[in-house]
Amino acid sequence: MCWFINDDDAFMEPHNDIISTALVVIGFVVFAAIVSEAYLTFDENSFALDNYRQASMIAKDIAEYPGIQGSRTDLISAEALDMISVPAKDREMHEMFFHRFSGNVDFYVEINTNDKEHQWMIRRDRSNDPERDIIAASVPVVIELGSGACCVPGTLTVRIWKNRWI
């Protein structure tokens, strides 16, 4: 019996288990934090990519919208933009513009000439929360000023807000 108590070769101190367990728990917590951060980053990036595609499709669709075309199909009429931009002079034309899109997609359109001399903003009447994430897509357009005598290059930008329920 004395040999069993005095033999230090295989003796294990009781505090070694606590340190080992603490290291395992700390390692697991760090691993869980890294995995959750990776998931949140992936989720945010996939939102941005999906909504960029949607914003890009809306921008291309608006650039080809017959209601704002100029004298040719590849031109956007400044007069038509004046009618539907904020504040809308023609409410019916403004409503027809947004009628083609789902009410669940919260977006607005900015159209401006490259020299920033002319700018138009087209948006729904409901208020938007500037605190939400915004994804934007732009397409180059040609804007017809006046009666077709002057055409200038410009940009059509669609900005989509992240839905509140997502």
C-alpha cells in the first residue's frame, strides 16, 4: 500500500482536468464565433449579390420603358422624366411607371446627365428608411433634351432598400 501512495510516476493532479476542460471550452467558443461570423458574412454578401442582380434588371427594364422613350427607342425623353419625377406632374403616368413592379420591392430611380446639369428622381410616395442597407445598379443612357435636337449621355441608377421583414 505504501508503494501505491509514494509512486509519483503515474500520479495525476486533480487540477489538470480543469485546465484541459477550460481549454476545450475556450476552443469551442472561438470556433463557434468564427463559424457564426462566416455565416453572417455569407448571408450579407448573398443579399447584396441577389439584390444587385435585381437592381440591374430593373435598371435595364426602365431604360427600355416605352413611357419615357424619346423620339427613338434608344433615347430617354427629358420631358417624360419631368412628368414623372418628384414632384410628379402627371400622377397617372407616375403610377403606371411603378405599376409594372412588385410592391414588395422598395426602390427609387435617379437619372442624371454626366455633367450633372440635369437630374431627375423617381420614387414611390411612401417614405423610405435611410437606415436600411441600399444596393445600387446603374446603366448608361442617352437623354434627349428638348425636341430631339440635343442628346446628352447620362446614367440611370436604381437603388433598392433591404426589406424590413428580411
